Amino acid sequence: MAMEIAHRFINSSMFVRVGKSRIRNGVSGTARAGLSSVSAVHIPRRRLFMQLAGFGSVLTLLNSPAGLAAPLPQMKEPQVIRTLKLPSGVRFQEIIEGEGPEAREGDLVELNYVCRRANGYFVHSTVDQFSGESSPVKLILDGNDVIEGLKEVLVGMKAGGKRRALIPPSVGYINETLKPIPEEFGPRRSLLSHANEPLVFEIQLLKVL
């Protein structure tokens, strides 16, 4: 279409100027008579053709799907981490699902953990906060060795996985012999001083032994 417009106007390269506007040579005689400051302006055919050709390229661009704005990349929906609530009142989230063997009640497992108060205050961890070195603990998943709430979170978890759990005091450190508990006096005392409040455990299950 742009090429047809170009050829149609190539044969008539005479335009008239009225003030700052241009009127084609085909304007009526009456109109020409009423214009007092009309001056003829000659536009070279090559220049006119290039201008119209450029206009045609714009039309082609707009009519082509490729000329439209590039589609926005598809945004991935953020992963929603669900919180599961157990009958005991324990709440936990599956942060990373492991791919190793699944822990069952009575199994011996090896894990790292970070324990915090519900307000985020740090209590204890098997991973050194400064060096990053870890001292994993081994627990037997029964009610006589580990706190009940933590056992409930670990049972069904796969090696290599991570979970975050909020453990109420009713299934937490109901006595001082339950694990996990620090061997050092200071950290042990700090942990047991918060035994009557909910505790947050972030657990990484390393192995099912």
C-alpha cells in the first residue's frame, strides 16, 4: 500500500505552502484565490520517494506481529510454603523435600538444627554461626530419647530435606533428659530456661542410619 501511495505522489512533486502548512497541487482554484501568501515549493522526486518509503516501512512495522511490542516474559508464580498443623499442636513447613530414605519411628537419624524462640531470639544450633562448622546430632525417633514434637516432625521426612517447625511446650522439653540438648552448661541452661514456651526448630535431616 505504501508503494502505491509513493507512485501516486511521485508524478506530482509540486506542493504549495500556506504559512507553515502544505497543500497539494490539487487544491481547488477557489481556495488558491483566497490564499494571499501562497508560494510554490518544489520537492525533489527522490526525496519525496524516500519519505514515503519510510512511511511505508512504518506501516509495515505496525501491521506486522513482529513489529509490536515484545511480549512480557512469563512470570513464575512464587512458591507458596504451606504450614501443616498436627493434632498435637505442632506446626511445620516443608522448606526442602529430601530425596533420600524416609525416616520412620524408631529409626536412628543424624541431623543439624537451629533452635529459636518464637520471637526469633537465638537459643542453640549445631552449626556454628561464625565458622559454619557443624556438629550433627544423632537421635532415636522414640518418645524416650527425643522431644515428642520434634519426633513428629522428623517421622516421614526424607534425608536431605529441611523443615521448619513450631513446637508447643506440651510436646517439647517436658523433662531435662530429652534430646536434642546442648552438652555445654551455658547453652543447656539457656535452652531449658525457655522450656515453657513455644520453640522454633529449623531441621536438616542428613542421614537415616
